[in-house]
Amino acid sequence: MYQGVDPEPLAGRSGAHDSADEPLQAVEIVNPAGRAPVLLICDHAGRATPGWLGDLGLSERERARHIGWDPGAAAVTRVLANRLDAPAVLCHVSRLVIDPNRKPGEPTSIPRVSDGTVIPANQHVSADERRRRYRLSFLPYHRAIARLLAGLRRSRVRHPAIVSVHTCTDVMGGLWRPWHVGVLFNHDQRLARPVLDGLRRDRALSVGANQPYSGRIHNGYSVPFHAERNRLPHVTFEVRQDLLRTDDQTRSWGERLAEVLAAPVADGSLYRPFEPEPCR
């Protein structure tokens, strides 16, 4: 189901401005009645742009690149929601409008340049425009996450788990990324460690621990704000985008991730506040 949050126009989930009359639908909720005490989040599920921003001054080819979204992430998240019987929240607004996984006000929140591409619509953004993007595109997603977490706390456990799904390019900055999937974590490794162990049982997979990004350094906004701040168990995935080009591939990866998550999320001892080990 989709949650419309404002009568102003927004593009379709994959394009720039399909219809001037289309209502703003920034957030997709999948399986809201899921029984697992786990919330799946997908920050970069789509590449839609509000009607007043048009095409951001970019060609369709540029908007379809990874700079605007995480190709394949939405499909993998939906499979996970089905396999784990867990609710999921997906953000369909392009990260070039305002990145839901960056702290508002930071330079990367509304990027002027992304992976070498200049974003014309982001060169001279007024304070009023920043607030408008924040109100219409950033807040609805994070409010949806907060609402679903509150529902899980009331109906399931006091400390539900968060699983964040991202995808990454196979090459960045001219460097090849050999990892088929990365598992990102910071101090709380209660989910990351069993997931890493499960993925590494497949010797054909190259699995990166805190690769291609480190959860200790580049942990974005969503997981620190919703999970770490509240001491909830969590893990972030980065699946390589060249492995998600077909429906069969995205389905296979969703099932693979669900398989390695199944045992740890079924362990009732997971759902406690994180307590860091004392320094020695």
C-alpha cells in the first residue's frame, strides 16, 4: 500500500514527472501486518521527483543511474518482507531530491554533484526549498518508520530489529568491488555476526564485512537514528547491483538474505537493548 502525504504532484516511482496530477506518494508500506518483530527499511527504493522539480535538469539516463536510487533494492526488500513475514518501509523519492539516509543540512543531503554528475536543480537551493523537500520527501519516510516501530513495540517486542537494504555499484572511483554482498555494522553486531557466518558458508560468495562501506564510519542517517539511538538490533546489507538485473536474480538474493536472517531473528534473546561490553 502507498501512503500519500501531500496533494502536491510527484513523479511515478521510477521516472521524473509522469503526471502533473499525480499525488505525492513518497512512501511504500509492504506487509504492514507482518508478524515478525523486524522492520525492513529501504532508503533508496525509487527515483521519483516532485513535479515542481521536473527532471532536476538531468537526462533520463542520468536519473536512472545509481546516483538517484539503489537499483534492485526495492525488489529484494519485498521478497524479504514476504519470506520473513515482516513489515517494510520503502522510500521512492530520488536521493537527488533529498537523501533520506543523510542528516538534513549536510552537503550530501541535497547533493550538488554526485559521482561526477552535476545536479542543476541542486546548485542554488534556497532555505525555503530545502524545508519543502524535507517536509514532503524526507519526513514522511522517517515518520512511517517511527510509526511501524511503535506498532511493533506495542504488539510484538519492546526492542524490535531493523534490517536496512541497499545496493551498490560494482565499480566506484575506478576501483572494482569484488564483494557480492556487504554486511555493515557498528558496535552492535548481534545480527551482523550470524548473518556474516551464514553468508560465508557459501564458498562461491565474496562477502564483505563493513565493505564496500564501513558501518563504523559511513553509517548514514536511518540506522543511527532509528536503531543505534534506541539500542535496537540491526544490520545493513549492500548487494552489488550487477547481480540484480533480472527478477530471478532479485528474488534469489531476497531468498538468500532471508535464509541467513531466519535463525537470528527467531531467537527471542535478540530483542533486548544493546549493552556494549565494558572497556577493559
